[in-house]
Amino acid sequence: MITLENEERGSYSLGFLHIKINTTESLNNLNELVKNNSLTFSTFLHEYIHFLQNFTTTSGLYSSSFYIQLIKYTVTKIKENKASIIQLPVGIDDDFNRLSIHSLNTIYLGDRFLRNRVIYRSYYFDEVQIIDLSDNVPIKVKKYFVEYTNMDSYKEEKYNFGITALKELVAHKIQNSFEEVNHPDIPYLIAELIIDKELPELKDNDKLKILLCDAALMHLHPAQLFFETIEKLKGTSYPKSPALFYKHIFKDLRYEGKLGNFPNTIKLFDHIYQDICSNYKDAFKSEIFNEELIWLLHILKNAREIRLRNPLFIIDLINSKGKFTIQFKRIIKQLGTPFFINSLDEGGFIPPAKLKKIPKQVYILFSAAELLLNAHGKKGCAMFGLCSKNYVEKNVTNDFCKSNPFERIGEADACSFVQLCKTWGIHEKQYVI
């Protein structure tokens, strides 16, 4: 239900501003980590790139909006249920067009399984019809598949190509410009294998590969823009300088769909940006979350400025010597980091430099993710280790945290999970598994 990127060494929880690095080393001093363990820091860098993609691309902002809307849907389903006892999990049905939205999002994201080594052969698409229940008009969407040979099994297989593959190649390339790391071909390198075969003139041009993937992420259906751009470039003379190449991708590109008609990608980006700002304001309008809301809006505003000021920023983070650029350091100051933890549940956070008041609950979206997951069938809150080790005055955790955290709603010591339940008006129900 919630998309985690790169789970083996670490993960970024898409839409929920949470990085986990699978190490016992402390992450509290990232400068020291760079010096003492560049491999571990490179994993942090990889996940930080996913954080940047989450807030500086159209598809990333859409994912945040998708999950906040899913939370609203779940809360509404619970509140509208007249029963005093809620049987978990809460199902997902056709109300509010939710199943159709889910189907579209699944196609956009693509598959997330791993394949160690593959030989890319070809790609094709199937046209899928999804009924929009708001008006019963079918939405026609292209679902892209990559055909390849699995070199471990020597079987011919196919892979639903989408956002996951595009994001992972960008993060892989930037990580490897800092510290060389091996990743499975799927999903991390499949986009490069496609580019190398379909556009062989770009085989040794990592910057343009990164920009092609990054440009595709500025669309609601990134796989479609990726493959349509490849077809547009094939056999033609096109600019190879990064700025002109990036501009060429978007030449005469418009977006027309259910969201409206947009003359260019920036107009679409701004539309999704306004949407997620409104969603955050609605979800965290309670005074108790005022500091957290200001922080989220600060990140959104500054991430938008980064994208608009320098659309090519993603290739300017690491220099040719593997060192961080002034651009990267400036971004860290502007955005800070998401909340992050290691495998010992030791947490950390770097606030944006100009944020006037540091939020006390930087893990609030982590809590929201756990509320969502437990409402839909998960048993136990993943914040248990963090809460039980990092309290100030009193450890408020108990066994319900590990089985059914909704059972804690009536307790006096309110954690952020319970605070969200009360704020969103679902605290007067009883929840059973």
C-alpha cells in the first residue's frame, strides 16, 4: 500500500518523509558518517534523492497527494460507519472513485520486484481502460511492458515499467558518482539498458540519461513520456548539451486529461503543487500540528523554487571528483532532511536553515503512515522501537503498540498515533482485528 524505495540497504517512504538506513551506526552526524563510512552515507544519499524526487517532480507531488487522499478516504469510511465497533481491516471500495485511482496509480508506479541480471529485448504497451466512476467515462491509459531475458533463470519475462524504474536509475547514478555500489538490473538499471539499446548515442552520457528520467517524472504518466521521448529522438539530430536536451524533451508538450488542460509541464507541476499544499493544510489544520504544517509547507515552497530556478539541478549535486557541489549543500540548507532512523531505531533530523520554529513531531507523517497501514490490515506500529527508546520523561509504549495501536485511543498518554485519531475524529470507535 505504501511505496518503500530500495529496501535492502535502506528505504524512503514515498509521501511520508521517512528514511530508514539499515545500519547500526549512528546517523546523528552526517558529516562524520561521510568521513568514516562512505558506503553507508551513499545509501543515505540514495534515499535523499528519493526525497528530492518526492517534492521536486510532478509524479512525486502526485504520490504525496495520493496518500493523503487515501488517508482522508479511510478516515471518512470509519466516521461514516454507524457501528461503534470497527472490524479491521477497513476495505477499499468504489466510493469516491478510490479503486479507479488505485488502478491508475499502480500502472504509473510499475512493478517493484528485483531481477539481478537481465538482457533487455524490447518494449510494448497495452491500452487499458479504467472506468472513472465519477462520470462513468472510461480512462484509456497505456501500460508499458519491458521484455527481457532473466540471466539467472534464462527465462523470457516481462516487467511493467513505471515511476519506480525511472527514480531508481537517477538515484543509482548519483549514488555511484559518490560511491560505487552494485544494484540489481531491475528496477535500478533497466531504464539505462533501454536507453543504451534504443538510443546508443547516449550510452556514455550519464547526464542526459539522468535528465531523460527526471524529465519523465515531471509527467503524471512518466513511463509514457519516457518512451514517447525515446521514439521522438530515434534517428533524429537532437541537442546533446544538457540544457538544450532537457528543453527539447518538453518542446510542444501539453497535458490534457481529467485534471484539466495544461499548456506545459510547469503549469501541471504547479497544479499538483497547489493540490498537495491544500491537502496538507486540511489534514494538519489542528493547532497541535501547526509547527509540523509550517515545516511541510516550507519544504514544498522551497522544493518548488529549486525546480523552477534550475530544472537541471539533479545533475549538479556531485562533481566529477565525487564531491558534493555548492548546489547540493544549498539544497540541504533549503530543505533539510526528512526524519531518518537506523536499524536500532535511533532517530535524527536536519531542519531547513531558515525554518523559524523546529517541529516537535517531525515523524508525524510516519505516524500517519502507520495509522493508514494498521487501518488496512497491518498489526502493530513500526514506531514502537523509536518511541520506547527516545522518550523524554516517560515511556508511554505498551503491548498494544505491537498488536493493535487503535486500542490505545482511550489512554491518557497520547502518542502521535492517538493524536491523529483524535484530530481526525475517529477516536470514539472501538477497533478489533
